[in-house]
Amino acid sequence: MSGNILFSDLFRIESLDAGKYDRVARIEAQSTTNPDLQLTLDINTELYRVQKGETLTVAVASSLGDANSSRSWRPPRAGEVSLADDYEYVMHGKVYKFTESDKEDKDRLALYASFGGLLLSLEGNYRHLAPLKQEEIYLLIRR
């Protein structure tokens, strides 16, 4: 099932902004392994509480099932294994934009995705983000 994972990294939460919504916070995080990767993500804090300074494993996958599964977002049947079993917080969404994020550094990209209104921005070197050029993705998070 690891063949479905397009991206995975460890991020340390640098800031947490509760903003104007009761159950949503925007986190800004920096990769602990690739200093050029930055993550901005809206997260439902009622479902998954996070704190500044906390380190999270963030993965992006093309599917939650194995290559033979066509069930996509539906819950697994009895006995089926899902990639979501290994994570605490999972969202399904769509990549809606890729941009060059810095005119001086042509190798830097920004990816934007929406998960039912919760937004993701992931910026970094194109080598890390190029596999994410898919329309539908799953975002998986664990501590």
C-alpha cells in the first residue's frame, strides 16, 4: 500500500491561528527533514487537537486502498486493510492549483488543495512536490 503514498514528511507546528471559526485552526509548519518545505493547513480542531511545537507526520496519498481496490473513500469492508488505519486524521480533497512560488528560485513550487473548504498550501522544491500533480488526494496525519 505504500505505493499509494505520493509524499510524506515530518512537520513541526510553528504557529496555530484559531481565526474566526470555532472548530477550525490554521497551522503553519516547517519540515524537520527538508528545510525548504513549508505547510499551511486548515484543520478541524474538534476532531484533531494540535499544539504549537508539536511534530506531525503528514502524508499525501493517491488512494487509501491497495492497487486492486476501487472503493476509494468508502469505509473498508470487514477484513480489508486501509492506509487510513495507520493515521489519526484523514481528509479527501482536490488539488486545484500549482504555482511557481518564488521568481528568483525556479525550482520552488506551491501546491494548493481543498478538503471540503479546509485548505492546504505546501511549498518547496519541485522534486518533493512533483508527484502530487493529481486531481484527487488523501491527506493523512499522525503524531
